[in-house]
Amino acid sequence: MSLPGSLDRIKSLLGEKVCILFHHNADPDALCSAYALSRLLRRIREGVEVTIAPSKDLSKISEGVAEHLAIPLEEEPDIEGMDLLFLVDTGSLQQLEEMKDRVLESGVPIVVIDHHAEHPETREAAAIYVVDEEATSTCEILYEFYREEGIKPDDRVAKALLIGIAYDTRHFAMGTPRTFRAVSELLELDGELAEIFSLLSHPMDRSERIARLKAGQRMKLHLLGRWLVVSTEVGSYQASAARGLLSLGADLAIVGGSRDGEVRVSMRSTEEFYRETSIHLGRDVAMPLGEAFGGMGSGHSTSAGVNAFGDVNEVLERAVRILDERITHI
């Protein structure tokens, strides 16, 4: 459940101007939770001015969702002129890219609403920190805010929430009773699942397919206990490549890429790996890996990312060592 009393505390901080931010290469959960929050805030406080601002860019799927729902986005928000800032679906401040320093230096109170593993730096920066790791998506948390306030989402908000939940649950392939109760109630407001799945389907273009093939060609296989762990380097589409390597048979995939000294790593594991090892990729691997290389890491139990600095091969090797040490002590 969303933390009791969080919404009352948020309402106490609401001013005239609010900005909702989320991570770079934003997925549909980030985009749709921001949109649902913007609509909720307008219904809670009449006249509030709400801006939705991606920190850098949207994923290709999110671009289509934003167009379909007609979500207004501001590329150059007046951070310093806001009364309150929200970070949604953003585990670490590093994911804000160039906007991070502006947010921290603005002096504007920050509210974090997220479902990734708690991150100490993000928690310290937040005036209100609403993190629920048991939620499958940030959209699930937002729907509970609507219910807590006794506000019925309109059909566009219901569709947005369903899109975010569907994306983060892999088209409802995973979830809890709580998740499916929310989905059932939202479907009564907007019941077009076929359209939602259509919005979330995006055929891979040539460059993404090439990135996946290169990742497979360059991968190293590590036998850690009985688990098949692979690591590889590719210049782009690291998350897609990691998902592709799982489909090839890996239990866990670590895919890194570097540009101008900055390293990005995406990690994915199977549910079986997490269930039997209890190794949480966001908390147990991404966070220490990011800290070791001057950056930040965050994520979920089976999906995580790292922004760091240094040599990509050294980062990948350290990730494997962290996993090896944890698996050895199981």
C-alpha cells in the first residue's frame, strides 16, 4: 500500500506551481504516473499549475503513448520558479541527467513517488519520500492515491494507469492480488486492453536488432554456482540487449555501454534467479556498483540500471564479482 498519510503531507506542501520530473529514456510507467499525478493534483487543488518535464527524453514506446494520450510535456521547465517538485518512478537522482544539479540547487522541496529500491541520496534530498517496493509499478501507487482521496479517474487517466501497470508487469504476466484488483477496477473505467497492448507493442528497428546481435556476439559466459550469468558490451540499447540475452537462456544478463567516459549498465534476471537466490539487482548489485564507480545505481529485484564513470569492462567485471561473492555465500 502507498504509505499512510503521504497524500495529506503532499497536499500540505502544494503551492501554485508544481513540476513533475522523471528519469531519462522514460518508460510508460514513468510517463503515465506523471500524467496521472498531474490530473490528480489539479482535482485536489483548483488552479494549481502543473508542468510535466522529462529529464532528457522518452523511449520510443513512450513517445507513442504521449501522442495517443495528448500528454503535454515541457522540455525546458522553470525548475527554480516552482513551489514543489515531484520525482516519479526515478530511483536515483543520477537518472535526471543534466537536470540533477538544477533540482538540488533550486532549494525547492522534492516529493519522491517510486517503487524501486530505496536510495540513500534520493531519500536525503526528499522532503517527502513515498517508496513502495511491493508495488509492481508507480502507476499502481498513483491509483491508490486516487482511491485514498475518493476520486474516480476519468477514462484517459484510467487508460494511462493501465498502460503503466501493463508495461511494468510485462503485459500482466506478473503481479500481486493488489495489482490485479487495481487492474480490474481500472478496466471498468477503460476496458480496451487490445488498444493498450497495441500501444505497448513496438517492433524493433534495424539498429536495435543489430545491438542485440552484437551483444550476443561479444558476450562472456560466467558459471556462478548453477546460474548462467552473461556480461557484454554494446554501444546502445543495453536494456533491450539484456532482455534478449535472457530469452537466449541466461539466468542473468549484464550489458554495459560507454560514451565520453560515462558508463551505463542494464541488468536483467529471471524470476527464478531472484526467487532462489534472493539477490535483488537494484539493492544488492546496482547500488554498490554505482557507488564503486562514482555514480548511482537503482532498480527492481529483476531489473536494474547503473550510471557510472570509468572503463566499461572494469564495471562489468566488478558486477560479476559482486554477484559471485553473493552467490558463494548463499
